[in-house]
Amino acid sequence: MKKQTYFLWFLVLVLMSAMPVGGQIIPARSPINIPDIPGYLTLKCDFHTHTVFSDGNVWPSVRAEEAWREGLDAIAITDHIEYQPHKNDIPTNHSRSFEIAKQHGDALGITIIRGSEITRKMPPGHINAIFLKSNPPLDTEDWRDAVRIAAEQGAFIFWNHPGWTGQQVDSLARWYPEHSELLEKGLIHGIEVVNDTSYYPEVHRWCLEKNLTMLGNSDIHDPIGMRFDATLGQRRAVTLVFAKENTPEAIQEALKARRTAVLFKGNLIGRAEYLEPIFKASVKVLNPAVTVRGRGSAYIQIKNTSDINYELENSAQFEEVDFPDRLTLVAGKTVLLRARGKQLETTGKKTFELNYTVKNLKLTPEERLKVVIPVEITFVPAQ
């Protein structure tokens, strides 16, 4: 009885701590601050989500609400075609989850994209088709027919979680003859470099070698808050799409043109032509010209307006001045870069090009983006 009393008091305290202030939950959107790049909007998207209409555990309108709250611009509803574990409670209707989510998405200004997951054993594994015109025609016995029908509808088609343990015994992504067949016929346009919390280095290489679109998606089944704790800074994987506008047509055009990058656990994964302008648009040197007296120090202020902590490394040495080997440009903050003089009598003005490697901007599994930060220093002898 005593234990039961303690438990009841504990339950009351938990419930009280979970109650919103004033008894009311206020819907609020938390934007993802990653800048636009020249000529394009930077849209934050998730192209792999599930609802109760396949093996997900939320109603479709919840997916639109989650996306709005998390600062996303677009999501695709991609319920399984072949796998319907809730069919005793919810009749199989391959179109219905999109229709419900779209209605709520339209009200919130979130672009909802019609999709389906073609769910087969490896090979070829699970394949998403998005921007479909109709879902039911994909419900066919032969996976080749399902992919062909999706292509005839003008869909963007990509391979899901190539290293998933459910289909790869040792978690290593393998490229099968069936995938070569799809590639040769133009029936595969991209691959998930990141799925849920897994990054696949080999798939990253495939995208570059085979000229395929890089994607990073959540593959979310439960409510998003049960998978990622926002209070700990956790966030679902996001595909950044560089599109001319926020419409399904513009997003599809950008995907087919491979204008994407992946935001994952504080890393950006993508091609240099997109990662470099993101970095340049995020970072501004507020005082690029400073004065150093003798062996004294001056401080260059660098502002980072993005939500990404850029981790910089630099091993260059200069005769006149020392700069730090490592520097973190903290998200949403201004940080100090210290320039310390090495000689007492140095005079004159000189521009230094600080060549940094950005450790969390991945061009390949091994290569990182290199950037240059120019600094002009006027040297004054010590008094």
C-alpha cells in the first residue's frame, strides 16, 4: 500500500511537470536557420514519413503539424504499398494518408507531397516514389512494374536505407545488378545517404560516382517527439533542397537536378557547389582589418547566422602572427578569432588568407570543405 501511495504521488508530480503554463499549449514554429544561396531558396524537407495507413503510429495530419513546428517547408507522405499492419482497424487506402495530411499542410503553409514506398526484399529493397499522381496503380505483384508505373507518372524515385540491418546482414550497403538495371533505364534518381540516425559513407560515394541525388530523411513511424528530443538539441535528418520557389513543381525540378544537401547531426553533406555558398552566406567577418602592437593581440569578430556550429581547423603558420589552429563558429553567435603578434618591431600592413578546413561539411566521406577567411593586419611596433 505504501509503495502504491508513493507511486501515485510520483505520477501526480510527473503530470504536473508536464502541464503547460496556464493550462494551454501554444503552437510555435522553430525555424531552421540555414541561409538561401544565390538564385535559390534553401528548403528544409523530409521525403520519407509514415502514418497509421501503413506501419506508422500517428494520424496523417500530425505529420503536417510536426513539420510546421520543426521549421520544415515540405514533407512527403510515403506509406508502404505492400505492408499494411493496421488493416484490421484502418482499411487499406493508398491515397488517403496524403489527402488528410495535405488538407492540414495547406492550412499551415507546408508543402505535402504524394508518395508511396514500394516495399520488397533485397534486391532491390525498399524504394520511394514521390510526386505521384495516383498511389493505387503501384499495388502490383512485380516490383519492376511498380517502379515503371511510378516513372510513367513522372515520379522522383529513390532507394531507401541501403545499409539497413533488416536487409543487409552486416549493415554494409551493397549495389546489386537490379540497381544497375534501374540506373541504366533511368528509373532511379537518388539514394538516402542518411536514413533516420544512420549515415552510409559508401552510398555517399555512389551518389557522386553515379551522379545521383543525395537525400537525408527521417523514415519516421512514431510521433517525432518520441524519436528526437528537441530539448537536447536533437533533430531529424533533413534534405536541403535548393529550389527556385516553394512549390511541388520547383522541389521536384531541384531534386532531379541534384540540387540537394543533407543536414544530419550538425553536419552538412553535399557537393561543394552548394555547401560553399551556404557557409559564405552564414559567416560574416565584422572587423576584417585590425591592428596588432608588437607581441600583443587583436580580435577579429566573426558572426555565424546559421544553426550550424562550423568546426574549423587550420595548420598554417605565419612569421609575423599566430592564429588559433581550431575555431568553432558557434551557431547564431559572434566569436573571437585571436591574432597574436610574434615580433616586437614588425611594421606595415599585410593581408593574411586563413585557409581553414570545415570539419563538419562533408564533400565525400573523407574530404571536407576548405574555406578562406581574409584578415588585414596593421603592425605597430611595441612602445
